[in-house]
Amino acid sequence: MINKENYTVEILFPERQIQKRIFAISSQISKDYENKDLVVVAVLNGSFIFCADLVRNLDVRCAIDFIRVSSYSGGQSSGRVKVISDFKEESRGKDVLIVEDIADSGVTLDFLIGKISANKPKSIKTCVFLDKKCARQKDVPIDYSCFEIGNDFIVGYGLDYSGFFRQLPYVGRIKEFNK
């Protein structure tokens, strides 16, 4: 267990920059899905803040669903994806947009694309808040991305470290001090 008082966070993307980028992505998604039957699938827990802001800025009709998966143990990816809570919305014949907080190894997105494909949707696209291309192990399509990051461990805006820091309105890099 960490003591969050022993850490400070260096801001990488301030709140205003995040909101401006989300508005731009939402506008593009709205154009791309005009007059379509869209299902947004938010990947919990990390994407909940991003997805809320994203869909509030969409100018298209959409259903919203959630899936909760885990591929991490501590701060490391286990390489295996476990479904904790499945989505409920019917996706057969519909356009599906998977909304994820971060694309790093690509293992989770690859798993989700395969899982949703089995339901025979009309299309599947991905929208990620952060794209960590340098950590990619699976070649997964990223159709919409807000920011590209390096190999830092980041927190805020839904992303956590041992359950802490999700509530931050910005994205930052953890700096350890006072051990």
C-alpha cells in the first residue's frame, strides 16, 4: 500500500489542454458517426472520467455501456485480460466505439476488439485518452487519440496508482519523495 503523502505529481497535461483536445476529438467522432447507430463501450475503471467528458461533447445519438477488465497486477501488465463485469448493450449490426484510458501494450484493446467482433457489429473503432506507442506489444488500431506519451507512469484524470490520484483534473507523472 502506498502513502500518497510520499508522492508529488508533475503536471504533463493541464485540465484546459485536456478539455480542448477532448472537444476536438468529440467533434471528429460526431462527424464520423452522423446518422449512425453508435454504441460507446467505456473500459472501466480508468476511462470513466474521459468517457463522461467525451460523450457529453458528442453531437450524435449513442448508447453507452461499460465493461470492466483487468490486465494489471500492481503497476505491471500481467499479459492476460480478465473480464470483471461484462457489457450489456447489444452491438450486433451497430457501430461500436471502445473508449479506453490508455493504450500501452495493446493487450486489453486486442482482447476487447476480439470479444466485441464475436457479436458481429457493423464496425469497431477505438478512442484512447493516452497512447503509449513505445510500450506496444500487440498491433491494435487506434482510431482516435488525445495525447501520445512516453514510457512514464502517469496518473490523474481517471488513471490511478494503487487506487490514488484518479480524481486529479490533470495528467501527471508521479515523483517520489520522503520515503
